[in-house]
Amino acid sequence: MHFRPLLATLLAVVVSLPKDVADAATAHELRRHPVDIVRGVNLGGLFVLEPWITPSLFSEWELTPQSPVVDEWSYCTVLGKPECMRRLNAHWASWVQESDISTLASMHINTLRIPIGYWALAPDLSEPYVQGQIPYLRRILDWAAAYNLRVILDLHGVPGSQNGFDNSGQRGEISWAKRPSDIRQSLDSLAVLARIANEHRSVAAIQAVNEPANWGVPKGVITQYYLQAYQLVKSIAPRITLVFHDAFLPVSEWSELVPANMTGSYLDTHIYHVFSEDSLRLSYDSHLSKACTDGEKLKQFNTRSPTICGEFSLATTDCARWLNGFQRGARWDGTYLTTKSVLPGSTCAGQEDLSTWNVERRMFMRNFAMAQIQAYEKANGWIFWNFKTENADSWNYIKLAQAGIIPNPPAGSAFDICPA
């Protein structure tokens, strides 16, 4: 079976052919695979550990004061390579199963975004990370092909950390690009992904780097890296679409990140409602309104460059355990960054347990899902974070869809939460 390619991928292939062959190829491809909007999920927590997605991997340090383990780097440092390899091999083999891919396909998901770190691709063997991820990655790519899903390979962590988040591999300082070797190693990692893409037709796109923080990495460094990444990947795998994150910059600066001559590229923005007190204070109606407004912004830029929301969720609190970092609490109930809850009496009890949600909460969550899907499909689509979690239900696509909170199929054109 063949994947349904991104429009830019299709055009990139066609442009490289003689005109008469290209016209025939375009017509043939469109007949076989109608171009559709991106409706995807992230396979997070697999090749890049995040304590809040799989808390069971970190629970043994839960009561250790100022735990030395907070991310994948420190996880392997404390365990040592042999034990880290043993545990992570078991994790890689179990966290994503073919049944998950089959279930997602039955829910009309058409895209998988797979985060992976540089240490799996172009490692520095003096570092504590362990390798062995690639065979498991290839297994998923084969499953994706079998279920007619396309894949975005996402370089989620780069040397030194591009944002200081635990999901970069290392929590703390932002040091990426301070050494020339950091950029070279990142590009080497993309080259490995490009070669893998050439061997797996399910791969439609490669993301240059996830969430580079403009407050820690100069914008000029990011834009230059994006250009290098584009040229490198296209030289190895011309059909592959490049995906560039917005670096948390405002819409007015996105055009600097993705020049108009970068054909075959997408702009990726991530939209959450939980990482500031202002967002947490929003009423149900205001959450819906914000989603609709965000969709209009994406729609506007989409006329210039294809734009997707590559991460979002249904969370309206930051109560998922360790979402803000291992052993850290939540702004919502005043256990992180402040001792005062966001709203009087607000508690995290039951916030991430779908079974405790009352009728009003369930109805809001369904409307919130439809609003975001409808809004982001005004551009080129969306990718939910995450496909599943151990116990954070508002981040668990499969569980939410099985409960009827996320509609199946998730077709934004069928919803009317946002104004037309």
C-alpha cells in the first residue's frame, strides 16, 4: 500500500520530472491518492522520554529529594548504559504496537509525527545516551505503510538542547549551537533521517528541529540552520517535505523562518492552553474563542506557506503529573512557580481522569476538540499530542476518541463551533 503524500511532497517529485511525464504523474497520483488535509497524532514518549507521558519509567525516583533523574540524559547517567539499554529496549518494543497504528487508522488519522533525538541518529558515544532505536523506528514505518499512513520524522532533541525542556533530552540550560559541532551533528542526524526516508515510502516529511527557543538561540542562527537543513535533506531525498517550527515567534516573523522560495516546506506551530496563568484563567467559552482566533491566524499564513498545528491537546489545566517537569507541580493548584492557585479553590483532583468528568465537562471537551480541529483545518491541518499517555487523559487521543469526546472521523469541515 502507498501513503497519501503531502501536497508539497507530490509537487516536489513532479517538478523534478520532464513536463509531459510530470503532467501524467500528477494526474495518476491524484487519481490514486486524493490530497487531503493533515489529521495526525504524535508518537511521543517513545524515542524521547518525557516523565509525564510515561511516569512509570521515573517513579522509582519520585520520593528522592531533588532527584538526579529528570530527563533521558540523567536517566541513562544514573542507570548506566547497560541497564539503561535494557530498560529502554523493553520500552521501545512495547510503547507503540501495531494495534495502536491499526486503531489510529480506524479513527481516520492519516499522519504520524515521530519524535526522535540526535543521539539515536548521529550519537556522541561519550555521552550517556544509548542507541538501538532505528530498528523500532523502521518497524513503525512499515506499519504506517501497511495502514496507509504518512509519517513526519521529527528531530526532537539536538546537542546541548534547543529549548531546555526535558523533551529535548536534557532539561535546564539552552546550549544548542554554542559549539559549531552542534549544528554539524544536527545536520548529520537529518542526513540519517533523509536516508531512512528514501528507504520507506511512508515517510513524507522531516522536521528540522522541534521547538527551538528564540529566547535561547538567536533567530539568525535558527533561520540559517533551517536553510542548511532544507538544502541537505533535499539533496538526499528530493521528494521529502521539510517542516520548520515557528521558534515561538509571533506570526509577523514567520516569513523570516520560511522564505517564499523554500518550496516543499511547511510551517509548524504548537498551540497549548495550559502554560501560562492567562490561558489557565480562560472560561470554557474563552477557550473555544481562542481556538477559533488561532485558526484564523494559521489560515492567513497558510496562503503564503502551508501551515499546520503540529502539537495541541484538550488540556485546559497543567495538572498532568510532571507535565512541567519531573517532581514539579502545577500552576493550576499553586504547586508550581507560585503557592496560590490560579482560581480560588482550583484543584488538580480528577482533572486528568476522564472517568470523573461530568456531563458539562465532557460536552465542553468535545466542543473544544471540534473547535481546534475546525480551526486548524482552515490551514493545512493538525497533529494531536499525544497518541496515548499512561494517565493524562486530556492528552490521550486514542482514549478520547474511544470515549466519543474526539469525533470519528475528525473532519473539521463537518463542525460548526467556529464562525465560517
